[in-house]
Amino acid sequence: MDIGIHGVCYRYPNEVEDTLQNINLRIEPGDIFGLLGPNGAGKTTLISLLVGLIVPMEGIIAYSRDSQVLTTAAMRSSIGYVPQEYAFYPELTPRQNFAYFGAMYNLSASDIAQRSEELMEVLGLAQVQDKRMSTFSGGMKRRVNLAIGILHRPDVLFLDEPTVGVDVQSKYAIVRFLKGLNRNGMAIVYTSHHLAEAEELCNRIALLDHGKVIVQGTLSRLLAEHGQRDLQSLFLALTGDAYRDQTL
């Protein structure tokens, strides 16, 4: 599935300036595409637009398969979304959460049961599948969050800071799992502040700052063009090293 982003702009209500300005990107089948940038660059807003939580003020986001543009319903059934915030019911168990969200995806009871067992096993949750999630560590909650987003086997998975606040072992397990999903044909669109992780994971990146795409392409090409040794040095060279804290 291809995603074409053409001239997209967005401004939040009561804001004076656009959060995103004239965004043009293409995400292709097989990509692990990194949307990177400082705080306030517009990464989460762009993800929200791509998954249909908000709509562009200008421009077009087109999902297509075999050169045929998908309907909104077909698009929504073909994508998975894992937000930065936990998106599950902490008073329930993983098994109960999977049953609830699987039903929302219109999966059959047998498919939910099979898929749940698969994901709990591969993500190291089998031993806690019947425990309330309010007792879980951050890494375990992240893995459940991820499993919910891929229960229905989407063509494209959107991830907003999927490893924030987790231990080294959980981060390693999540990155390894994402690579496996991609090898099996799932495209991934990913935001993170962990630049070493992004450098390991992504085959293409777009660097955003102040609501605009500064550069996009393969990391090897961008490093060569800008004379930098790694993603962190490229990031700082193009966005500066000033603080980007935001007031509320």
C-alpha cells in the first residue's frame, strides 16, 4: 500500500501559525519510515492526520493499492496505530483487552483467540495474560499497546514513540519484533526521539522542523550530502542545538 502526502497543511484552532506547512512525502510498501524532529516539529500532528484522527486544512493524503485509491473505510481497516499514550483498559487483563479490541476490528472469536496467543507468546506476555494490566511494568504495557495495534494484521503500522520509558531489554525486544513485522511485509511509520534506535530501524527518514520537511530520503544519502557521520550529528546540524522546551 502506498501513501501519498501532497501539500498538506494543518493549524490547530486558536493558533496563529500552521503546525504543518506544505508537507509532501511518499511512504511505500516495505518502508520503515522515520518521522523525526525536535519537540513541536509536528510529528504527532502528522501521524494524527495520516491515521484520520484529524483532517488536513489543505492538501491531500491518498492511500492506494495497485494504483487504486482506497476508500476511507478500506484505509482504516488496513492500518494499525499505536499512540504514545497507553491505549488499553488497565483494569482488564491482556486477554480481555485483546478480546475487546479484536471485536472492534471485526475479527471472529476464533481469530482473536489465535492471534492473541501468537502475540502474547512472541511478545513475552504469555505468563501474565490473565493478570490485570494496572500491575504491569512500563515495558509490558508498551508490548500490549503494540499487540493491540497489530491484532488485525494491518498493511501499515503507525507508531508514535513506541519505546519511550521502557528498559533496555524491552526496547531491544520491541525493535527486534518490529523488524520481523517489516520483513513479513508490514510497512511501518515511526516517530521517536531515540535517534540511535531510529538509525538502526529506518530505511528512510523525513526530518521535520517548525512544521516543514527539511530533508527526506535514505539515511546514507542524507549523511553523504550533509557531510555527517550519523543521524544524531545530522539532526543537530540541521535543527540546531538550542533547547526546544515548550510552555503549556
